[in-house]
Amino acid sequence: MKFDRSFFASTNGRIAGAFAVAILLHVVGTLLIPGYSAPFAIRAILVLAALLAVASIGQTLVVILGGIDLSIPFVIGFANVVAAQLYGQGWNFVLVCAVVGVLAVLIGGLNGLISRGLNIHPLIVTLGIGMIVQGLVLLWTKGFPSGSAPPAVSAFVSIGGSVGPLPVPWLVPCVAVLTALIVLVLARTPYGRRLYALGSNPGAAPLALIDPVKMWVVTYAASAFFAATAGVLLLGFTGSAYGDVGQPYLFQTIAAVVVGGAALVGGRGSYLGTIAGVLVLTEINTLLIGLGFQPAAVQAALGLIIVLLVSLYGRERHVSTTI
Amino acid sequence: MIGSLIRNAGFALILLVVLLAGNLLLNPARFHPAAWGTLIGLAAPLIGAAAASAPVILAGRGGIDISVGPLMGFVNAIVIQALFLKAGISSPWIILPAALLVGAAVGAANGFMATVLRIQPIVATLGTYLILVGVTLTILPAPIGPAPVWLKAMAGPISILPLAAIFVFWWLVHQTPYYDQLMAVGSDDRAAYTAGVPVTKVRFIAYVMTGMLAAVAGLMLTALIGSADPNVGPTYTLIAIAAVALGGVSLAGGKGGLAGAAIGAIDIFLLQSLLTAFNVSTYVLQVAYGTILVAAVMLTAVQERLSARRAA
């Protein structure tokens, strides 16, 4: 039990550290940029962070499992374009969501099945499947996606929206509830236990009657499902379909997960940590753009900050301590 | 060496023969023997990028360098914008060492982060990726030309020279004890450490080699496009890693080599030519591309499983 306690203490330490960095960045922003803490600016930060948080759910789960999902940006683009296209053709939007969700689950399940079933590195599998998905979508739309977002989705994510007296759109409280659910699933359900067990020791977990292939299929399917959800939400956010809308999320989801204290070797990480990572990334982005940096410089600074943060608290063990 | 190449990259070799035959039949004009020099020039940057990606992957424990593509773009921008246009330097005796030095420095930075600071390689090199893309776009906001004459001349048949240099270099590495240490660390770093192999140093050197090879790939890219373009380099990153995997290099480390990676890259290049010969849209190209990539790694895995069963 002693090992267990120190394990959670260190994980909690990483999460607290990441939250502290996010708050620090916000204080710096408020001091340097007039209007940084204005209600509208905070609402914008919350909405952007909530969108990234949804896209990062799947990456968190697969990273705990010891994998990685590079198909997330492609699935986001797929959901974004297909939802707009079908809705534009007069489909009922609930039906559209169901079709997109089922297809996404199939894509993700295939990722997990090939990666684990044949023991191929998920980096290559998810990249290949992602390219196929993007190519098929481009073929179907001939490169010119049409259609638009239903007003309900737009209102759900609009920065100007409000929930009763709360001046934030429905997206923000919903993501808060979703966060609580995911944390609960990871900590209190057999699925969560199996996920950590398989991630920390892929050799021993099957001996505890955990079916690795099933876990990988389910987890990658969940990853694709949440990526598709993010794609539909982004459709509401931008108003029109765009196949490459997910591209920034490729590295941002990985960065959020890692800044939040997860180890890419598996078995370690938490969704609360990812939320902290998401807030850190959103704050850095907003801060640097607010300071008048060019997009290229923002990107360079983002890279530098990710490396600095991870070198502070995300270091791996030396090989001599693993013997 | 040949035996292990066939064992690891067997499927990629078969694919190579099939694709080459397909190209020769369907695309005789483009694949006329007289045009092979041009073709090698076209394929050279991708072969270089794949070869560059291989050493860190061979070093194992999640070793990967996703900054290879942006580093190629950075070298491209430095050589043309800073050295040739701003400083007026065109001598290969300055440009070549300068490019290799930039590559080695970036590789050393990656190696320091991944092995001494022990940041997960994909995160460390993601940081480098973002920094290099940002810096490249800052010093070179838009494409600019031209390239020095001698460098542009490297685009055609002569591009076999830098490629040969890469493989002579790797062959020399093969002759040193370092090679065995690298493979040992890649297959089982704990056992290697217990046996007294300096794991950190071996991995660090792998990152420096990757950086220098990426610089060579960047020069070949510069020769091919004959100018500087901030947007071309990063596109090589993921294709190069795909080529490495296709060529039988295990992403878990310790298995494969640069020859396999190069064959994987040639496969991808031939596949692109073949699909272009069919005059299909770029969308079909992308679907076929992804399908073949997934199918190839699946077949490799199945083949491995069968040969393992036969051995047992």
C-alpha cells in the first residue's frame, strides 16, 4: 500500500503543479494585458479550453493504456465535414449525430484492433487509418465541403451564450460534468482499473483476466467518439465545415496530456491532469497572442514552454532505477 | 547484413519489386532508364528523411524524432536565406559543414532533452518541432530563391552522391562497437545497462546522428526545390516515420536499419508515382497511401508471427 500512496501523491503533485502554472499564467496575463480578465476574455478562454478538453479525452485514455492516437485530428475533421454535409442535405440532426458517432466508433475500434491484435505500434496504425479517413471524406465531398451547423449546436458553444444566470454557454458546464464522469469512471469502475493495470504492466494484466484486445478496441473507440464530438462542436463554433479544422489538435492533445503529468509509456495519468494541461495551453496561447506575437513566434514559444514544463515535472526515471 | 535486411524488410523488398514493375509497365516514359537520375533526385529527400529518422528509433524506449521534417526545412532556410542571400556565401566548403553543424546542434539539443533531462522523446522533439517551425517561418516568411548553382546541380543524377555518403557513413558505423551497443540498448536497455553499456551516451549519439542525417536530407531538399520554402520541410516528418516502419524497423527499437528505412521510403515514392500515373485525384492518392501503409505493416506483423511460429 505504501507504493500506492506515494504513486498517487506524485500524480496529484503533478496535477497541482499544472493547475498552479495555469493560474500563474493567468495572473501574468492580467498584469501585462489590459482586459485579459474581462468577462468576455475569460468566456473565450473557457470555451476554447472546453473544446480542447473534449478532444483530449481520448488521448488521455489511450495514453494511460500505453498507446497514442494520431487519428484524432482526422476524426475531428471527418465528423466536422460529414455532420455539416448530411445536415445540409436535410437530415435530422439527431440522426446525423448517431451516424457520425457510430462511424467514429468503428474507426476507433479498428485502430485498437489492428494495433493490439497484431502488435503494431499505434503511431503508424492511427496515422494510416487517419489518412484513409481524411482521403475518403475529401473524395466524398470532392474537396469542397458544404452545409452548415444547426443553430442549436452553435448556441451550445457560442462564446456569447449563457446558462441561466451563468454567463457561459452550455458547453462549459457540460464539459465540467463530463470531466467529473470521466474522473469517476477512471477511479471507480472496473474499466478504469483495467485501463491502469494494462497500461502499467501489459504482460501481467492478461494474467488477471484482462482481455488486452478488448480493452484497446473499447478505448480507441471511445477516443474516436470524443474526437467526433469535438468535431461536431467545432462545427457549431466556426459555423461551417472545414476538413482541416482538427489539425491543430494533433499536437495540442498530446501536449495537454503530457503537461498534465501523464507518461506516454502508459499506466500513469489522469483526466484532471489533462484538464490542467488544457488550461495551461489555452492560457499560453491567449497570452502570447495578446502580447502581439506573430503566429510563428507563438508556435515557437509554445514548443519552448512545453519542453520547460515537462522538464520540471514530467521527467522519466533513469534506466538504472528500472532494474 | 544482407540476411538481416531480407528478414526485417522482406515485405518492403517484395513491394519494391512489384511497384517498380508496375511503374515500368504503366509509366514507361517517366521510368525510362534515361530518366532514372531525375527520379532518384525526386526521391532523395524522402530517403534522406527516412534514413535520418531511423537511428533514434533503433535506440528504443519510445525513441523517435518528429523534428526531422522541420529540421530539414530549417536547414533549407538557413542555407538559402542566411548564408547564401544575406551573407553571400556560396562555397560548398562553408555551406556543407554549416548545415551539418546545425543538424548536429539540433540533434544534440534533442538528445540532451530525451536522454539527460529524460523528457519523453515524442514530447521533447514535439517541442523542437514547434520551435523550428516557428523560427523557420520568422526568418523566412515566404518562399525565396535561388539556390547556389552547385547545390542545384545536386538535384539530378548526382543526388546519388549524398545518398551514397549517408550509406557509407552508416556502413562505417556498422563496423564500430557503437553499432552493437545501439542495437543492444534498443532491444533491451535494462540488460544493456547491466552489461555495462553507457545507455545514455549511446542514445545521445543516436540523436546527434539523426540531426546530422536530417541536415543532409535538408540539403537534398534544397537541391530538389532549388529555393527555400518554409512549408515543405514539416510535411516529411510523418511520411518518413511511416517509411521507416514500412522498411521493417521496429518502432520498439533494436531491429532494422537504414537500408530498410530507405527501401520503405522508395516504396512510398514508387507508390506515389504509380498512383499519379493512373491520373487519379490526390484524394484517391491519400486513401491508397493510408491503405497500403496499414496493409504493409499488418502483413509485416503477420509474416513475423508466422516465422516466429516456424522457429518455435
